[in-house]
Amino acid sequence: MRRLLQSILVIVASFSLLACSTQKDDFDDLGLAQVKNAKHLNELVKVDSGFSLFGMFRAGSDMIEDADLAPDSNEHSTTNVQVEGIDEGDIIKTDGNRIYYLRYNALTVIEINDDGSMSTLYNEAMDDYWGYYNSLYITDDKLVVIGSFYKVDDEPSPSTREDIEMGRWWFPYYSSMSSVDIYDLETLEQLERYELSGHIIGSRLIGEQLYLINTYQNYYDEDDIRPLFVLNGTEHRPDYSEIKYLPDLPTRAFTIIANIDLSETNHFAYDIFLGVSTWGQIYVNENGIYLASNYYVETSTWRDRDDAVSSDWGTNGIIISYLFDENGRVVFGGSAKYKGFIINQFAMDEYEGIFRIVTRDGWGLNAINRLYTFERHYDEENRPFLKQLALLDEGLGKPEETVRSVRFNKDIVTVVTFEEIDPFYVIDLSDPTHPTILGELEMPGFSTYQHPWKDDTIIGIGYETDDNGWVIGLKLSVYDISDQENPVELGDSLILLNESRGWQYGEALHNHKAILVSKSHDFIGFSIQQSYWMDYGYEYHSDYLIFDIDLTREQPIQIAAEISHYALFGDDDNRDDWYYGFDVNRAVTINHYLYVLSQGAISRHDMKETFEFVDAIQFED
């Protein structure tokens, strides 16, 4: 078990890309270097002072066991996730009987009665004023609410007392913390609370196993820079030997990967790794976790005419993989390096033991897009590593084009690149040692998100552009890849042009969880904010749009409903509040009703009656 937990600590080690140290490194049996003591840890963080971009890693730790630490199923929607069976945290969840919704620093629970009517069951704000909620999960009997807040230290540390005595100013120290509150799903009684240093950068729920990935950098506490855990009120800091890193990589910040088994009580395990100061992308499937991070490396220097030294920087990346064992623990699964930048989690995927990524690198004439394939191998000491099988770095994008969206689907990946037009590529990955571009389609605009639909079609959500590549509106298209060598656009795109001197934006363009997907009802939905010029000034609107999809129509995607909470606001005298409280941002379906939510209200609409408004509840502050 100890070795397994150390392997988990290896995950944190992934984030912990490390720089060189003045002490000789000690290694565990997985090939990860271990921090020896406080002096060693401070040296690692101090010595590594170069510039870096994203990063994340994971390691193994002790499991803390001794800290003082189903409703009937209705037909309902679920969160739009990347991998089936791997839940992702969002601000809204439903089990068909209730709707759980986060409104910045408040948790609101709406009871759904048998007839579809609504009542407010719970509406409480976070105790800490300097905090907010960012995601939640539900299981058969638990509600998990994840948040962020600032912990205020009103007492000066020993190192700052000297400054005070010398007459220098001292200000309270605000340390960033992440919180995990676990409730009984039926009674909404709080069962446990875990706090950990830093910011949540990703989480996943697989069955009863919750995984959280945090990044943390200590700027002030020079006496003890280790991260802090507060488990049901009891403070805990890890042993130095539990902090891992990869030699010759940056060691500026901590990555913490916590594992909470929701089927047990007081079951909290963590892993810590030193790595670069920010983060990259996370991919999780039923086999394990992949963490991708980037950092800049100086590739060349030169002197200009004024004898000033300038440098070129290259974007390097590293992937750290971790495998789940039969108990849900994480075991280090090897690492690999790559060139370029991974735009989001959809540019990573694993299928039949082959890990694939798409990257973009550079700008203008130096832009290059790459596709890599990797396979897990083991060295003579049985240490895992990811072996590169293939690199496709030609033909993926026209000159100056960069990757804008990626979607893997078994042996096929579709990639959209853009500079002035939108090439849509279909690539065959059935031979992972030889990826092959089968076909491409050119059309105006570009998709920032692709969603597999029905009958070998893909829905593209993105932007429409003019002949010069300037964005002029939003665009929804259907790509038909049944003939993979000759992909086509199916029918006409739905284009929502910007008004004169106006703009449009939808969270769905960059957050897949903001999209409601209902294949059984043949629609998708998401909110759009828009501003346009009127005679008296700019007019702002926020609407939830339902897009009906019929592949047999000349225009497959059409607007079926536009839903606003503006009418719920009241009279014009209070219109200023509209900009803050009534921006619609999510919707769920339960049986034949659609429930649309904003920070200020929830409205119910009858899907049998073309989304006709039924009733609404306004939330109290």
C-alpha cells in the first residue's frame, strides 16, 4: 500500500518538473527523486528561477485515515463529458429528483415534484466571504461541492516580525485554499470537509473515486513552504520524503493530487510533486490519468544592432501518465516529451493502449501543427515510459494555420485548423506507427468544439469569418465523414451574424460542459450573450438557445427556442441588476421539461409544447 501511495505521489511528481539541485538526488523504485528535508526543498524552489509556462505532475503519499474527520430515477440529462463514464465537475447536476446548482458562493438545491413543479429546498452561501464554489458532483448517496477561498493569516510569521520591529509595513497574508465539502444527498447534512493548499485545476469522478488536482506556490511562509491540508478541522503537512520530482525539470510549484473514496468515511489520500508554476491539460479515462504541461526553453540567442541580447524560446512539453489499480489508487505509468502546445483536453486521447495528442506551435510562417502517438513500454528495471511511435508534422494545416479544435473517435481523429479559412481534416490512426490524412474540407470560419452526433456526423460549434479571417458571428455546422476521404458539410450552416458594432459570445465555444446534449430529443442547447448598438446606446441580452437538429433538412441545425430570464426581472427601474443576476448559463432536462437557470432564477419549459414557458422561481440572495 505504501508503494502504491508513493506511486500516487508520483502523479504529483508529474506536475513537479524539477530543476537541478545542489544535493545528490535520492530516487524511489519508480525513478522519482525525493525531497530530503526543509533545506533541500527550499534549495529546489530557489535554484529553479527560469521562465516557464504550464505544468503538472503527481506523486504518492500516505493515506490519512484517522483525521477528525437513491432516489427514484427519472429520465434526465447529464453533464456533457469527454469520456463516457468519467464524470466532470460542473456548476449544475441533476439526479432527476433535484437540481443542484452553484451560484458563485451559494449552493442552491431545487426539488422537482412528480408533476415537474419546483420548490427551493436549500439555499446557503459559503461561510467564507473571500470564497466561491466552482464545481459539484453527485453519487447515489453523496453530494460533493468543490470551492476556492482565501485563508487569512492575521499573525505575522517570525520572519515578518523583524520587519515590523524595524518599522516596515506588514499586511495580513492571504493564502489560496481549495475546499471539498461532502454532504448526505438525501438530508443535505454536511458529513466531511477537506481543505488543501492552492487552486483546483481539474477533477474527475469515477464511480465512488473522486480525484482532484491542485496547484500551489508558497510566496510568503519561508519557514515551511510545504502545502497544508485541513481535514475536518485538523491541520496536517506532508513529510518531506512524500514530495517527489523529476530531475532536470523545473521545480517552482507544488502539484497536489488528492483521492477521496466516497464509499468510505475519513478516506483521504494525497500525492505531491514539484513542478512548473502553472498547469496544462488533463485527460482521464477508465485506465488512468494523463497530465500534460509546457515550459519554455531558450533555443538560441543573438545580439541586435544596439548590442542588446535577444533570445528565441521553444515550447517544450511533457506528459506524465498514471494508471489506476483495482482499488482506484494511482501508479506511475511513465512519461514522454513533445513539442508544441496542447490547446485543451480534447487534443489528448487513449485508445487500445495507444496515447495520441495533437499540438500546435509558433505563429505566422513559423506555425506548425503536430500529431504524436505513444505506447507504454518498460525498461530493464521494469520502470514504465511512454515510447513515441509516430510523429505527423507535415500536411496538417496550410501555411500560418494553427489547430483550433480536435476530436478523437477510436481510430479516427478530426482536426480543424485556421488562419483565413477552415480546413477540416480526417486522419486515420488505425496504424499508430503511421497516421494518415485521409481527406480534408475547406470552408469559411472555424470550429472551437466538435461533438460526434449520429450517422458519422460531427457538429461543429465556432465562429464565422469574412474573407480576411475576421470573426463576424457564431456558426454551427454539421460535418459528414461517412466518406472519410471526402468529408463534406451536410446542408447549410446556421450562422448568427454580429449586429452592427456588436458582438456575440457563448461559453460553449470554450467549455463543453456548458452544452446541453439531448440526442433522444434531437437538440443541443447553450447560452449566448450579445451586445448590439441601438439609437440610445448598446443593448445587451443573454439568451438560452435550443438548436433543433434534423439531418434530412437543407439546414440541419435550426433555432427551436430562445429563452431569456429578462421578463423575470420585473420593471425597468431595476434593470441594472439584469447584467449581473439574470444571465442564463445552464439548462437540464427532466422527463419532458426543460429547466433553464441563471444566477437569479430557474424557469420551467414544456418540451412537448415547443419549450413554452410554464413557471419560474426567483432565488433569494
